[in-house]
Amino acid sequence: MSTNAIIGKLQADGTVRSVYLHHDGYFSHAGRILRTFYRTEKRIDALLALGNLSGLGPSPYGKDTSTPQALDKLHCRAYIRDFGHKEKEEKAETLPNKELFLAGGEIAYLYDNGRWYHACGGRVTDITSPLVTHLEEEYGPYPNLKDAEVYTLKGGDYPLESTARNAGTWQELDALAEQEQKTLYVFRRKDNRLIKIVRPPIGDQ
């Protein structure tokens, strides 16, 4: 069963341009990716230009390269670009206002004047800050590190790169982030899900 969501951006005229996301629309995946990797108008516009999505990735640029053996952890999977669907059926749509966009029954993510908002069940939450974590699923999402992949940011249009790590526990991963003064992005290998962001201590940044 897929967790669907809609992703939109408030336009200057008050309308909302939006696309549909079919897989992994829950906060701990889609919400974290949006607020981490889609923080500029350029990147969000590039995301919406893809049209409806099968999967959301950190980069809207470049074709998805998933295979039956492994998912592409970097690129979005777009129905038009990557699956050959007709543009008229999958292109972004425009809604009259943000109230209508946020009031739907699906999980909704709205970019509004530099901030990301999450809506579900009539409740709207500003998720821009990385300190917002209460929307995480109730079950423990963190696996043994042998079942995870760890990445760092390198910038540019393809911002993620795998990091060679010597950490076998979450405590060691915290220490690695502090030692290297880098933020680490941990994905669960089996479903390509972003499950944790490990940052260096604030006082050391």
C-alpha cells in the first residue's frame, strides 16, 4: 500500500501549483526531503515541472536510474520523464488557493514564502525547522546500521554522495558527524527511505 501526498507551491497570484506523489508521502520521507533539499524557488519549480511523481528524491534534475535490483536514491521518479506517460495526464495542476489545497484528504506539503508546511487531517504544521520531529511515525524507524546507507551533501544539482563510514552504531555515527563536521543523511536500504539526519553539535558548527 502506498502513502500518497500532494506537493505544492504558492504562486504570486494566490493560486497553488501542485503535483501528486504516489509513494512514500509520509513526513519522515517526503517531508524531510522537501525541507532539506528543496529550499530554493529554482529547485521547487524544477520539481513541479516534472509533473506527477512515482517517487520523490533529493534531486529533480537528471533521469531516474532505478533498476530491478536497486532504487536510485538521488533522483525523483517522474511519470512523464521516466515512464513515458502523456504530459496532459500527469502535468502539474493549479488550484485556486492554498486553503483548498490544504483542505484535501491527502497528506499535503506546501511551500509558502520560504517555508514548508505539512497538512493532514485538517491540521497544518510548519515543518521548515529540522527541530520539528513530532510527525514521525510512532514505531521505531531506525534499523541496524548494516541495513542503512549514509550520505553527505556535496552541493550542485546532484547533492548527495555516499560516505565511506567506519561507524557500526548510532552513537558512533553521531561521533563521526562531530569529527568530520558534516551532516549525515541516513537512508534505509530496503525501501530507499530517509530515516534520520545526523548533524554535528550546534556549538561546533
